[in-house]
Amino acid sequence: MNEQKHNVINGLSWNFKTQICTQAINFAVGIILMRLLSPDDFGKFAMVLIVVSFFRVFSDLGLSAAIIQRKDSDNLYLSTAFWFQTLIALILTTFLLFFGQIFNIFYNETILDQISFWLGIDFLIGSFGLIPLALLQKELNFKTLFKIQLTSLFVSSIVGIYMALNGMSIFSLIGKMLVWTTINNIGTFLAIKWRPAFKFSSEYLSALLNYGIPATGNRILNYLVRNSDDFFIGRVVGASALGLYNRAYMLMLLPMANITSVISTVLFPSWSKMQDDIPEIKRLYIKISGIIAFITFPVMTLLAFLSEPTVLLLFGDQWIGMSTVLSILCLIGMLQSVGALIGLIYMVFDKNVLLFKINLIISGTMIFVIVGSIYLFKSIEITALSYAVTSFLAALPSFHYAGKIIDATFTELVQPLITPLIISLFIGVIGWGMYYIIPTDINFIKLLLSGIFALLTYFFVSLKFNGQVIDDLSSFVRQYKSSLNE
């Protein structure tokens, strides 16, 4: 096994461990906090976080991706990126610290300026860790990232729960975030040998921005599409409705985050090093997209069919209003789980300008439809449905042009997804039927038995009709075990 393949498999392993552990902890802590806090608390927190997260996209300006994509980066190149990012972060932080009243005025609330102040401090601290994080990812040093992120998450979770138990409501969410960001950034800086020099190159900045600005444009458009619903739900429908909608979206993201982000984070630096071998990247895309669909589609489908009893079991009666939204958003989750690989193709081959042009038209249409549905119907369920329909329509041109980049037809790109989709829908119906047939009133037992039966059915049906992807997954596991012995 060559060194590059060994590094990729090892990176996937550690990144997967990171995601599994962090998502498991976040899920457990999220359940505790959702039982201690109200939808209104989460909604008000999300009102400010929407803008802060947008600032994070803008402050990076795609420079982290540019560093990963570039084969060789000297100290002047890295220092230029660091100081420019710091300058942008300081400007944006000033707004969050001193102009938080704008949030109160826009949303007709009274506490959002305080949230803005503390999230502004978190934002500034977080900006210092962007370049160190990119360097660790570039080196595929995910073992170190595992230790750093697990430590920061464990400590911050304890702080957040302690604050919530002591009646600090929204500020428990802020405290948890601040502690996580601080520990995580200290850890990444200590883990790398590089330190920024007091140097700056306008030539290097131009090169960084030539790659980063189109990539940032795509991220901004993607962010606006994914968060315009949150922004206007808070404005039109209210904090409680936003809390329900936002938590449903976060729950939907869990299966996708555990699989897609792991693979994408490792494949980007790996594929960037082999960008001249288009046939191999095409082969890997088809294989990996099939594996992702095989894993995420049944989980999303079962969650969609059994959303109401799942919400009742995990979060209680006060969150039941998110169940229908969760069912609809799971459809988007299936698409996004494989769509991340499509975006990766554009980034690896430096086709960010093309993707920006595609997304500019698509995103404008999607935002118009989503925002229009919010103002017309004032319903989080109809908003989620509008989001789902427009997302599926928007995926068509993105898949089409990605196929042209790697010499693949549209059929070749979607073919690995069809069989797991059909089987997943089939077992979703089975799981839903089993839940209502099982003769007990204990919700946990009904969910457990119906879920196990549905997933076992999925596996054995897949053996018959989708055996190749199971062989591919088994092959990857064998290669991973072999890499550990080398």
C-alpha cells in the first residue's frame, strides 16, 4: 500500500473517530440542554448565531481552502493569510461588540445585544485558529485534531450543562461555545510548528484571493440558501418557531455530519494532490458516493418516518412541533449527504468560478421561494417543504457540470444512489408499520424493535440488490485494518 493511500485511510479513521465521539457527546448534551432550556432560548440564540456564522464564512475568505489546495506553502504565504484573516475578523468583531442593538430592533427582542457581544468575543478568538486548523488538515494529522476537539468538547459540555442547571438559560449556550473555541484554538496552535511572522506579501495575497474569493462566493451563496429560512422565520414567525425549526435542522444534520464531513475533509487534501488523475477521481467518486448513500439514506428515511415518536422520546412534549419539519428536512439531508462530494469536485479542480455562476442563479431562486413561503404562510412546515423541493431542483445543474469536469455522465453520477434510495424508502414504510403493530405502549421499546427490524431488512435486501457497495465498504475496512499493521 503506497504512502498516500495509507495516509488517506488513516486520516479517514481518525476523522471518523472524531466525528463519532464529538457528535455522540453533542447529541447527548443537546438532549440535556433541550430538556433544561426552551425553544424560545434556542431561537433567540440562533437569531444572532445566524449572522455570526455568516461572518465566519466571510472572514475566512476561502484562504484555508487555498492553503490546503496549494501543494507548497512557505512561511510568507501562510503569514499573509493569517494577518489578512485577522484584519477582517477585527472589523467584523467590532460590529458584533458595539452594534448588537441592531438585532434587538430587527427581531423586536431585548437580550440579543448581550448575545451579540459574547459571540463577538468567541468569533475573534476563533479566527486565530483558522490557519493552524488548515495546516493540520493539509498534513492529514487528524489524530491530533481528535485529541484537541474531544478535550475542548468535553470541558465545554460540562460548563454548558452546569450553567443551564444554575438557571443561566441562553448564557449556558454562550458559555459552552466560548470554552470550546478557546481550548480548541489553543490546542491547534500548540500542535503545529508554524508561527506567523510579521511579514506580508501583496503578491501572495492576490494569489490567495484569486482562489479564495470564488470559493467564498460559493460558500456565501450556499450559506444564504441554508440559513435564509432561519433568518426570516425568526423575523416573521418568532423565536419559539425558530427554535423548533433550527433544532430539527441540527438533528437532521447528525447522520450527514458523521459521514460526509469526515470523508470530504480527508478527500479534499488527498484529491488535490492527485488532481491530474481524473479517471481515478471519477472512480473514487462513484464508489464513495455509493457508500455514503448506503449508510445515510436508511438512517434519514427511518428518522423521517418515525420523527414524532423520536422527538417525544428524546426531547419531550415541548418539542413535538418540530417533528413534521424534521421529516421533511430528512429528504434534504439525503441530498446533502452526497452533494458535498459534488462541491468537492469543483474545489479540487479549481472550478470555483464555474460553481459560483451556477449557484448565483440557483441560490437567488431558492431564497426567493423560501422567503416568499415564510411571508405568505408563516409556517415552518411549508417553509421546510419549499426548501426541500427547491434543493432537489437546484441539484440538477450542479451534478451536470461536475460530471463534465471528471468526464462522467449525469447517469453515472446518480446511479450509485438509486438502489439505496429505493431500498431505504421500502424499509422506512416497514419500520413505520412495525412501530404501530408492536403491542406495547412503551415508546422506547417500539422504536428500538422497529428500527432494528427495518435495518436488518435493509441489510439483507441490499445483499441481494446492492451487493457491490457492501463489498466496497468491506474492502475499505480491510484496507484500514491493514494500514494499522503497517
